[in-house]
Amino acid sequence: MKIVADDKIPFLKGVLEPYADVIYLPGKDITRDIVKDADALLTRTRTKCTGEFLRGTSLKFIGTATIGFDHIDTRFCSR
């Protein structure tokens, strides 16, 4: 399992590594090419998960460490 995670999410580093390969990056550096073969994305508002960003990826889960989720195209995700 491959997880791409925003490196500014507090207390995350070291938690998931026993279960998955985790790549930590600044939110502004997380691109479609980086997540195209990832199973999960753990993000904050800096990563805009638009339909264009998500299309053609293998993501099965998007988790956000924010109050809202307006940076995630939920219509695209529900399809």
C-alpha cells in the first residue's frame, strides 16, 4: 500500500509506516503524477483535489486534516 501525505499533518510521521509505504511532501508539492499510483492521500487545504487532479489515479481514500472539505471534488469522488 502506498500513502502520500502532507508533511505538515501533526503527529502522523511514524504511525503508518508499519502498514504502508508513506511519502511525505509539502502540500504544494503533491501533484497528480505523485498520487497516480497511490492508494491513499492524506492532505490539507493546500492540495486541491479537483477532478482533473484525481482522474486516472488509483486513489481509494482521501483523508483531510482540516475542518472542511471544499478542496476535494466530492462529486468526482462519488462517481
